[in-house]
Amino acid sequence: MDIAVDASILDSEGISKDDVTLLRKRIYTSVEEKEKLEKEVERFSQAIKSSQDAAKTKVLYQSLGIGLWLLGRVKEALEALEEVKTRKAATYFLGKCYEELGEYEKALDYLERSKKEGAMDLDLEMDLIGVKRKGGMLKEALKRAEQLSKAHGDEAELHYQWGCCLEDAGEYVEAMSHYEKALELDPEHAGAHFRIAYNYDLEGEDEKAVEYYEKCEELSPTFTNVFINLGTLYEDRGDYEKAVACFETVLRADPSNEKACLYLKDARSALNMYYDEERIKAKDRESEVLNIPISDFELSVRSKNCLERMNINTLKDLTLVTESDLLSYKNFGETSLNEIKGVLSQKGLSLGQALDISRSLLGLPGGSAEEIEMLELPLSMLELSVRTLKAVEKLGFKTVSELVSESEEGLLSHKTFKSGYLEEVKEKLGLHGLKLKEGDGSTE
């Protein structure tokens, strides 16, 4: 459904709760629509300052308050709506604001006031049950849910609220049955998905919890706790990238969310550690292959003797020489060359491979065995100052090769890496004939 966020909705004096519900879904699923709403809210604020029409000013305060509430700026919304608290719509949203602030008595008072004389508003009744439950009036909330079930037993929201009451009363099995009934009546009921997921989470049924959290994640509006809890479960099972994505989603909507900030930091650390471990394992596997002695392979006597005289003893040594290097040696011919290439091919290697990597990392037309050996050394061998070494290691670099694969722009893009550190790094690399990767000259 295409609901535009503009004055035609929020400017309406008789705006309905259904309009706001549709609007809320819209802004929760579109960054663009949220930005439009933020502009509308600013327009309402400016219009109030210049308005000379009392009636129009009241409408503007109501529109401003509802818009702020939709954006999650509850305390600001409360201030705006208090200016027009005698209006029906404003009274209702004042109740919602106080509910979100945990002031349930005030919330109940305003929601009750927003009732229409002699009219039955089922949505409002659901709100009242929820507020009574949260405010400690559990028996009253349960009683009202049971009363409404006689005429409205086919309402998903009623079963959801009923389930919440039962869960608070410690009746978890019955609560789950009502959540499941809510989903049977409305498969896209986000609240029911969340409560089922949360209960499975508590019981240690991680797979089922993830399944329901992921379903809930697809719906809108999505609860912040969905991403927090789902991210935690992802992290527990080692899906660090997914965990990071969940916490980042929360922070995009609420940059001040302390829990998401803390969890994101932990998840990123775990992700980096995971990558470091994988890199170490890959390096170890590579070293095992490179250190295989030539004597392990069935080579002709001529080839073995030639390699022995050239002081080539391992596969690593072969990756440091080129075809022309071998062919230039006395008595080493095409037959021996093809024999050697066949041995390397078995292990996914080739002649001069290490030299090619060196040229790529250095950004130079050539490389040498000495340069390659330097690249494999730890950063400490550059003899950097303690502060610069710590700054470089903090960015995750451990070897010289990892450092020279980064550009000046890349290093300076990190807020903690100062230009003084960069100059020292360049100077120390230069002493060994090395330099940082050439940047593309672009800035972000």
C-alpha cells in the first residue's frame, strides 16, 4: 500500500488511528519516507511559530505531536500534545506516549478519556488491556480479555494480549497457545512472532527462536528487541556477520541505544578474531605446503642434482625463481623444467609465484627474494616507535605484507591513526625499499 507521508495525512484535523498505523508501517520500511516525515515535523514546528490562527495552531500541535511520536521522539511528542490535550486524537496519543515512558496510570487515564461516548473501539480496548497489564493490574487485564473473547474470539490482537497476560501470570504453555492462535488468525502478527521467539530463546531452543525472530524481522514495524535478541543468537552460533548487521540496524534507528553499541563492539571483535584465526589457519596450511622438501617428489636424477646445486630444497624455494632462472643454469633443459612445473601444479603453485605476489604488494615492476622475506616478517622488525606500532596493530595489521597492502588514504581513514604515525611508517618502509600501496586518489 502506497501511503505518502505528507500534510494530507498529518495535517488532517480528524486524523484516525488507522491512518497513523499505516503511516507507521510506511516509515519503518522506508528511510526515504522517514526523512520526509522528519521534514514535515520541522515544517509543523516552524508553522506553529508563525501561526496567527488559534484553531490552525491546535491542528499543527496535534500533527507535530503525532509526527514526533512516530519518529520515536516521545518526550518531545508529549510536550506538543499537552498543548491540545482536550482533542480526541491528541488525548489518545498522549496515552501512547505515557505508556512508552512507563507512566501507566497517566497512560490509562488518557486512553480512557479518548473513548467515544457509547461506542465500542476494539483497538482501544486492546491498548487498555496492554497498559493495565504493564501497570500491574494483571487480574483486571485478564478479566477484560476473557470478556471480549466471547464476541471477538477471532481477533488476533486479542489473543496476543491475552497471551501476554497469561505469560506475566506464569502460565507459559497457555500463553504460547494464544500466541499461536494469533498467528493462525494473522500470520503477519509481529508481536506474536516475537513472544514465541522470545520464549523459545529462554528455553534454549535456539533454532526455533531464530526461525521466529527471522519471521518477525521481515514484518513492520519491527521491534528493536528482535534485532538485539536475534543478533545475540547469531553471535552465539558463530554467525558474526549477521550479528553485526542486526546491531547496526538498531543503531541506524536509535544511535544512542547503549545495549546495541555494546553488543556491536563485541560482535565486531569476535568477527575480527574469527577472520584472524581463519587467516592464521590458511597461513599455516600454506606454510605446510611451501615447506615440503623437493626430495619428497619423484624427480629425475638430473633435475634433483640441478636443484640441489642451485640450493633449492623446498617448494617455497621454487616459487622464488622464474623459468628463465632455471633454464639459465647449466644442464637444466626443457624436460627438467616441465617436470618441475608438474610438481608445483600438483600443489596449486607455480614458478615465480612469490615474486608475482611481491610485485603486486609493492606496486613495483619487480621484486626479489630478499623483499619477499621482508614482507613475511612481523611489524616489530620495522623498528617503529611504541606508539606507532600500537596504532598500526590496533588496525589489525600483523605483518609487513599486510601493512604494505594498505594505502595512505586507507590508514588515515581511521580516526585513531594520525598523520605523524603515517610519516613514520613511510620512513621505516622506505629504509627497506618498500612503500604503501598506491591509493586511487578518491575521498569519501
